Amino acid sequence: MIEKTSEPIAEVKEAVKRFPAPEGGVVTALDGISLEIQQSQFVTLLGPSGCGKTTLLRAISGFEDLDSGEVSIAGELVTGVPPFRRPVNTVFQNYALFPHISVQGNVGYGLEVAGVSKREREQRVGEALDRVSLSGFGLRKPDQLSGGQQQRVALARAIINQPKLLLLDEPLSALDRNLRQSMQIELKDLQHDLGICFLFVTHDQEEALTMSDQVVVLNEGRIEQIGSPEVLYHQPASRFVAEFIGDGALFSGKIRNTAENPVLVTEEGLELPVGVGPKVGDNATLIIRPEQLTIAQENPGDPVGILEAVLEQSFFQGATNKYVCRLANGLSISVIPAGDGNEEFKRVSPGEKIRLAYRCNDPHVIMQAADGT
């Protein structure tokens, strides 16, 4: 296991990368990104297609040269250093296995190239296969394995050289849902067992929230926010992060004062009480998550906000039920009640009016500049 250190395992400074656009001009994939990646963490680069996450991963691995900026790994500047000389390994989306070579040959290929003796090579290949639960599969060819097993081979090959940083470029995207969820747990366990940093790329928020210690949310070549899954979900720093991470209804407007609580007043005239924090006159966006809503009670106790709505649809989701309601302003809002709240919703028929309530301090308020950004 690699020893933990207070120094970042990788650092990117002012990274800029542009590509020619087919229609002319250029596309900026990385727009001055600076990032520190800490040792012994599972870090995820998350964002929509075209946000720059794979380009950033490739710049760290050495497969993409930056137009400007620097990359350091383990305290050493590696800008301009080729991939095979960097202390990292990469697991690609398509696994990149040699089809004509056995599993043990694929896993030990790097050691063979490096001139490691056959005896040591066999020992380390066996240990790597054991780590990924593939003991006894060494003589098979890749086409004799399932997709999940092929991914484990790619992982074993990547960790056998004991890299200081393991890069994973959407390795779960080709797997079915059940296998993908199983591999999420296995990857996190493997990362914890090895004690090295995994830098994982995905556009799937569920994957990011499930596995990560830290998530880096990218948008149009820039970092929107860095934080733990809990912080990103409950305290998004921008409207983009609030919309991209999880489900929720967003209301934008200006903070007004009342006798009891500050109120967010939307352009449509909707008045939504908010908790402490925002000041009168501030431009802000309120995000209400589905689990923060319930059916309004006669005597709620805590200060609450009320939303008049109509129940449109209900969806059975196994452990939970999801209810879709429509507000008077036409906005659709989702509700995922817990416990007794679910039973209350079951007594409401589609098309009926309903009063939704939220505790004023539960929703997060995103402060905005005067121009609304």
C-alpha cells in the first residue's frame, strides 16, 4: 500500500487546450483549469459531453499535449513527458486488451517489456488477478470473458506496476445497469485496498455520488465546483451544478423582507420563504430537492413554505415512490416522500389539488450576481 502524504499526488496549473472545429475556428476544451488531486482519494471528473473531462484526464496521462499550462505528478513536472515515462496507468473505455494473448499475458505485458524475470512476473500477475477476483482465469483469452471480467483484466494490468495515480476513462459505460452498480462497489473497495488515488471520468452523476471522495464538476472547459458528493448535492455553488447533480426544482428571483422570514419573490410573483443567510435585495436561486417536500400539515411546527400544486403522475421506484406535481406557474416539481408521507400521497388522485410544504431552512439558496449568473 502506498503511504499517504499531505502533498497532492497531481497538480494541474492553468491548463489550456484548444481543438480545431470542423466548421472553422477553435473549440476550447480546457479554459485555464487549475486543480490539485489529493493522494489516497477517489476523485471523479464529472460533467456533460464536451465539458473537457476526458481532455483533462488525457493531459494528465500524457496522451494530450497542452497548449499552455503545467502538469505535475508526485511533485515532479511532467509537462512534455511521454505517457510511458509518467507514474500513472490508464484504464480505457474499451479496455484495450490484446485479443490473441491470454489473460495472464495481458496483465503481465508491462512487466515483460520492463524485463522483469518470469518468476517475479508470474507472482505479481497472480497477485493482481487475485485482487480483482480473477484467480483461475489466467489461461483464458479476452473473448472467453464477460464484459465485467474483461474490465477486471484491464484493472489488473493497470495496477500491476503500482502506479502513483490510476486514471479511469468511463470504464463502466459499456456494462449493463446491475453489473455497473456492482463494479462501482468493487472499484471503490479496490481503491481503498490499494491506497492510491483513482481519477475517474464519467458523465453519470449516480456513479460520481456513489464512489467519490471528491467530485470535480466541469462545464465548458472550466471547473464549476469541487466538493464531496454531500456538499455538491446539498450546497451547489451554481445553478449549473444544482441542475446537473440530482433532481430538484429551481426558483430564481429577488429576496424581499417580511415580518417573519426572508422571502424569494420570482418574476411570476411566487413568494417562497427561505432560511437565514440571504439579504434583502439579493438575487438568488432556491433549489428544493424532492425529498424536502411533504403534504402540508395544519400545524407544521417549524416555519414552512407552501406550494399550491396539482398531482399529475406517480411512479413506483421499488423502495420509493416518486410523485410529479405541477405548480400554478406551469413548473413541474418532483416529490419523493419518506415514511408516512408516502401513504398520504397515495390517498391523492392524479388531477387533484395538493398543498406541498417544505421547511424553510432545508432548501439551499444559491446567491447570484446582478446579471443572474
